[in-house]
Amino acid sequence: KAGVTQTPRYLIKTRGQQVTLSCSPISGHRSVSWYQQTPGQGLQFLFEYFSETQRNKGNFPGRFSGRQFSNSRSEMNVSTLELGDSALYLCASSLGQGDGIFFGSGTQLSVL
Amino acid sequence: QKEVEQNSGPLSVPEGAIASLNCTYSDRGSQSFFWYRQYSGKSPELIMSIYSNGDKEDGRFTAQLNKASQYVSLLIRDSQPSDSATYLCAVWGSSNTGKLIFGQGTTLQVKP
């Protein structure tokens, strides 16, 4: 069974630009979550989607948004990039709330 | 008070010893608990889940849960240098908060 697939693996952007990250969950998993990981803050929850609906959102500004498609694939968008957005962005999928989540390899975003 | 707390370490143990990693959580209604292992430069990997009070063993790993004390632990027996990694404790919040909350992680170093 294929794992969670994230693309791209690395991204370099400049301040003010926007970026879109993509995630394909494990087959059969309908819940997709996004996390930001930085050395100082650890793993911070961004949002969670289930059946194309955002069920929960973390404490991030509105520049961070996402969506989920009918095939459970998900995208995350960050607009007007800031230097502080440099981080590892991790997508994870699960069968549902209360279950363990399985991470993809992540997208390492660098904002210059 | 942080929702999930771990000692950041590093925790250093000699090869062959037992490593004990601890975690406390604040939401008394939490029902699902997980341990993830993260190697440097990699994404977190789910290694243990526990839902009921008591011990759960899987190979060299034992997870322990005490809901009354709001305490979760992970024991690694016969520690190997390959166990050197950061271990993240994760807890699903109660009332369908919809997010898996992670601790900051404990760095384990196993010395040959």
C-alpha cells in the first residue's frame, strides 16, 4: 500500500510570493491534516479536511488555506510569504479522528 | 500549561539499557495516545498507539498509559544506536477537537 505522497520535496520562494503544496493520502484514508514543523515551535496543527470539508483549523493567519478534492487529495496554499513561513510542511492522513495519522515526507519550504 | 508536555532531553543511555520517555497531557477527556519516532531530516513515523490504561508491548517497545495521572510513557528495552532519534508524544483531544496534538519531543541518544 502506497504511503502519503507530498510534492514538491523542496521549494525556495521569495517574500511576497505564494506557494501551493500537494498531498495524496493513503488509499482509503479520507482525513487529511497539515502540520508545520519548525525547530523552535515543533509540530503545529494547520488544518484538517474530511470529505472535502475543513473540520478543524489551527491558530494560523488567513494566508494559510487549504482544500480537499473528491478523491481525498489535498492542497495547501500560503499567500504573501513571509520569512517566518520557512518550515517543513507535513501532510498526514488517517481513517478518522481518534486514529493514528501517517505522515508524508514533507515539503521543505525556504523563504528568502 | 502546554497541552502535551515532554522533557526535551537529550536523554542519553548506553547501548543495551532501557530508555524511558515520558509525556503528560492536560485534556482529561483524551482517549487516544501515540508515540512517533522522527529521525533527523525525516518525517515522524508512528510506532505505538495506546487507548486503555495499562501497558502495551510491541517488540522492544512498551507504551504505558495512566489516565488518572494524565501520563503516557514509552519504554525501549535493549536500546540500540539505531534508536537514536526524537520521540514525539501525541494525543487526540476530547470532544472531537479534530487535531492530534504533539509534544515538543524528547531526543534520545544511544551510545555504543
